[in-house]
Amino acid sequence: MTEDGQIIINGSGINTIKLLGSSVPISCRVGETVSFLMISPEKEGMVAIRVYAKSHKDTKNKYALTPEVDFLLNVRRNGEEAFYIDRDNHGMTKRGRLCQISKGILQTTIEGILFLSGVPCKSDEYPPFRIVDGDVMCQYVVGDIEAEMVKEKATTLEAEKSALECLPQVEAEKQELVEKTFTMKKQLDATAGKEIALQERINMLSAELERTTNELDETKVFLWKILSARSWSVKGKLRVLLAKIDPTKSLSAKAKTDLQ
């Protein structure tokens, strides 16, 4: 058990564990096979599992998984102390509701009707039965829900077989949707990349325009200085020329102003 009150069921690196059902919060979903389970109980309950053991190596030198044993584990609490797995009373509930596992399928009887958590291989050898989720089965057995709730959630064998027949189509549609989503994401990423490149180009052109504008302003100032210098030079030459022509002749006030 961990410090925060969780219970860990570990396959010890050799075994794997398949969850068949649980009435308490747990780290995986019904039907998943994992190397360990982490139970986070808030109250007493039950967990149903099937353990697979690596029994031998096959012709490819790999371990083969062989069904080992099914377990109904009661989660108990010792007064106000921590939760624990009751190893002495597997499958026994305080409400007196019986449950068993046969070949990885939970079974219970309600008002003479057999309820199973899955479709058995040789279903025609069974009496009429209805199918209900493993979690619901565990919740009923420990008394968290009543029989009416189980009946509402149960389906018939025909409905279950029909759903199983539709499963390949549903899986194909799911895969198609995943592929479309992946394609759309790639397109969006490509578009985003183009937008980033375009923005960088705009920023570069803006910087170039600013630099060119600054250079143009500097050129204007430089040309203005040259033109101003040349204007003063022309005026000076004109004064000298006029003085040579008629040194005694004075310029008019307007002419003087123009030459200054």
C-alpha cells in the first residue's frame, strides 16, 4: 500500500492482470490487460481480475501467456485504519449477494435471471441470460446499487452479438477519423508554418524599408548642403564680376539682398 492509501496489485514483472470489474476507483478500464493495478478505495468494495502467467517459451523464444487464475478480491477497511485486500474471504460480500467467475466472465443471479459480464464461447450451452458491465456487476454484489439498476443497464445476448458484429465497422470508422484528424493537424501545422514564414518576410521588408528611408533622408540632407554651398559660390562670383565691370556702381538694395 502506498502512503496516500492506494493499494497496488503488481504482476511482479512476470504476470499480467486483466481487469474484469471493480466497484472502487481503479487505474484501468474493464477489459484492459496491464502489469499492475492501482486501487484508490474510498469505501469497501470488490475487484475482479484474471491473472496471466508467463509459463514457457515458444518456438520464437518468447514467453507465452497462459490463463492462470481468476480472483474476486474484497477491499476491506480495518476500522478507521487503511484499506486492505481480504485474502481470507474472496468473493464473499456482506450483503449476501453471490458472484463467481468462470473463464474470465463474472456471473450472478437476480430473481432467477442469470447475468454475465461477457458473452461466453459456447453461449448456447447456457440458460437464457443477460449481459451487464463488470463494474456494474461488482457494484451490485457489494450493495452499492440495487437489482433494478442492473436490469436497466443489462442487454440481451442478441443485442450484444449485434453490437459485436458492428464493432469492426466502428473500429474502422474510428481509425478513419484518427487518420483524418492527423491529416488535418499536419495541414494546420503547415499553414501555421507558412504564416510564420510570411510574417518573418514582412518583418524583413519593413526593416529594409526603414533602412532605405533613413538612407534617403541622409541623401537629401547631403544634397541640400551641396546645393546651398554652390548657391553661395555663384553669388560670390557675381559680386566679383560686377565689381570688375563698374567698381563705382553701387548695387540696389534688392540686388544686395538677392546676393546675400
